Amino acid sequence: MSWVFFSAQSLLVLSDRKVKIADTRYEVVKLMNTIVNAETGLRGYLLTGSVQFLEPYNRAAKDTALFFSQIKNREKDFAEFTPILITLDKLIQEKFSAIESTLQVQLTAGSYSPHLKFSTGASKVLTDEISNEVNKLDKILRDENDRIEVTLSLTINRLKLASLVVVFLIISILLINYRRTISLFEHASSSQELAEEFGYLAMHDALTHLPNRRNFEQYLKKSISQAGRSKQKIGLLYMDLDGFKLINDQYGHDAGDDALVGAVAKINHVLRDSDFIARVGGDEFALVAHNFNDASELLILANRIIEALNTPVIKVTGTDIFMGVSIGIAIYPDQVKSIKALISAADEAMYKAKSTGKNQAVIH
């Protein structure tokens, strides 16, 4: 009988520990989500110039300190956290310093500054490093939770062979912890939904809902890797919308945003199912093309895009608003042998198209 009561007490202790682990994992997820939210909000501000995107950034910047403090308070319960939290604290400070520096460039140099590379370089590296440290915290929690699950399973299986008293004790434990269990399920559901939402926002442009620069770079890297194994070609069409700045200056940023959305809709209408298009800058887009034989087929695709913009993208106070597009084309591996060279070649061809008349396509 004493063993029964000892096992029941053990179940209570382990159940409380599982609750503590679940609460801590939820706090870890909230910390990562706020950092992603800060970056997403600032990216929206940098791309659109709309101050409404600074509200989620400012809120996330404050929440990050709060959520990190909550996790810091868990050190007494999880000793393995200490070295990771020291590193994580340093990385978070560096991350927000980098974000503030990017914001200052926006405020002083404007949206068209060539120095605005928010999604690449040091900021991206810091985000990846923070994610790695957060994953270490989560792994510590998951590993302990798995060990507890094994112990609970063994204990419960033994208790099944005991008397009806044990059954009543287990029922009592479940009833006592029912409300907390429901709360944990709600936390888990909310956390998963937030993770999915912020994951989407981190990889997509807020205005056009197209993949953003980070998404494009990851997709292009994967496509080049697959093309190398299958001996296939990859075409890159770098596009710059002609007349976007004029629309912004003459009709305002809201009209400029509407024009971008309208142009994207027209371009999407003529693309193939295998084409991947992303917004990589204010009025710059990149299209990764598969399943073609030579440059002439890409030129046909580029001309379809140009023709799609021959009709008005929007109307402003009854006036038809038009935009053109200058397109640079480069092909891997026929013309270049690396991702960096492919992007550079397509970019150079695009600037040549823009400088020699606009609204045309040029092959590298």
C-alpha cells in the first residue's frame, strides 16, 4: 500500500513538472515570435514607408525584454539554461541594435537607399543565431518532457496492476489537474497558430503577399542545387517597374501601393504554374523560371509580362494609370556558374534595359 501512495505522489510531482515545462516552452515560443514580429513590422515599414508597420515593431521590441525576463526567471528550475541565456541576451541586444541602425538608414537616406539590405547580411545571421539558441532551449525542455513521459508511462502501467484504490487516486489527480490541462491545450493551440502566422509573415511581403527576398534567396538556392543534380537550366528574370516613383510622387503612397498590387495581379495572370515570383525591393521583383530550352523562351515570357502591363494598372480620380517594366534575363549554368553571379548578371541586364529605353527585356 505504501508503494501505491508513493507512486501517486510521484505522479503529482511529475505532472507539476510537465506543467512547468509546458509553460516555459510557451514563453520560449512567445520570445521568438516577438523577435520575428519586430523584424516583420520593420520590413513592412521599410518596403512601404507606412508608419502603421512601426506599431507592431515597437510593441514587439518592448515585449521581447518582458518575455526574455520571464525565461530568465526559469533558470532556477532549468540549470542548463544559464549559458544559453547569456548568449541569447547578447544576440538579442545585437539584433535590435541592427534593426535600429536599419531604421536610421531609412529615416536619413530614404526608401531608395542602396544600403537598405534588411533581409540579408548581419541581420539575417543574427536571426538565425537567435533561432538556434531558442531551439537549444526548446530541445532541453522537450528532452526532459520525453523522459517524464516515459517515467509516467511506466508508473501508470504498474499502477494498473494495483488495487482499485490506485484507480481512484489517478481519477482524483486527473480531476484536480483538468482545468490546468485545458489551459495548456489552449496555450499550445494559440502558440501553434501564432507560430504559423508569424512564419508566413517572415517569408512573405505584407503588401502583395508574394514571397519576400529571404524566401526568394532560399528558393533560388534550392533550385540551383536541384538543377545541378538533374542537369536542368534555371532562368532568372529581374524586373523593375517603370513609373512607380512618379505615381508615388504625383498621387501619393496609397496610390503607389494600389498600383503595385494591380501590376502584380496582371503579371501573375500570364505566368506559368512552374514560375516563382517574389518581391525583392520597393518596385523590384525576381522571377525564377524552370522548364525551358533556351533564352528565346524566356524572352517570350518576358514580353508577355511587358504586354500584360500595356493596360492601366489602376484608376485615380478617373485617370488611367500605367506602369512599364524593365527586365533583365540570365541563365544558369549556360551564362553563370553560381547564385551570386546569376543574380548579378540578371540585375546588370535589367539596368541595361532600363537605361536604354525602359519597358523592354535584355538578355545577359
